[in-house]
Amino acid sequence: MLVRLLYASRAVDTSPSALEGILKVAREHNLDHGITGVLIYQGGVFLQALEGGRRAVNDLFGAIQRDRRHKDVELLLFEEIVQRSLCGWAMGLVDVERVNPGTLLRYSDGQGLNPYAVSGRTSLAFIEDLTATAAICGHT
């Protein structure tokens, strides 16, 4: 059974090398476990969508909750899906600083990326918009 999980968290270390480290590990792990997804980042805040088998996604989310590189981990959405929408990326990346400000404003409270302030469905709509406009990079 395929599932989609969205969560928000805050980075403990906001350096570019820390973000690169998270992406490198995620891409390797996800390829090995049949997980696809996207990581959206701005100012120390992460919004991540994961898709894959229920057990693999649940196990990964448990590991993220224990990962000392993240704090304030909050589940936003968990649902069964018929097909993946993020199948092009083991872990795609969106740097919100490069997203059209109007796109972000449609899905935020006007203060930048803040998935804690909107519904999980709103965060999913934001991700779907980014996917449709090819704003996701890192096809590995």
C-alpha cells in the first residue's frame, strides 16, 4: 500500500553543509527503500513530503523524529494514495528563496514558509503547485 506523509520541522544546524548532509543521506536511503519525496527549505524551516510503502515511510518518519538534526517535528498529513506524485525524485529540493513570491503567498500567512501555520492540505497544494511549475530540483 502506498502512502504520502507530510511533516514540518526546524533545522538545528542551518548551515549549507548541514542541509547538503541531510539531502545526501536522504537520497541514498530513499533509493534503497523505494521512497520518493521533496524537501522544501527556508530560513531553518523544513516542509517535507514522503511517498512510498507504508512501513518504509513510517520507519523513516520515526527516524526523523529521533534525528538530532531536526527539532519541532510535526506531522501535517498522512494518507493512502493510489499513485505517487513525486516519483521523479528520491529527494527533490526546493529553496523557497528561489520560488516566485506570489506562489508562496498563495499558500502562506505572508511570513514566508511556515507549514506550522497552515493545514496539511494547504502544504500539499503548495507542493503540487511547485511540482507543476518545475520548481523542484535535485533529480537524484
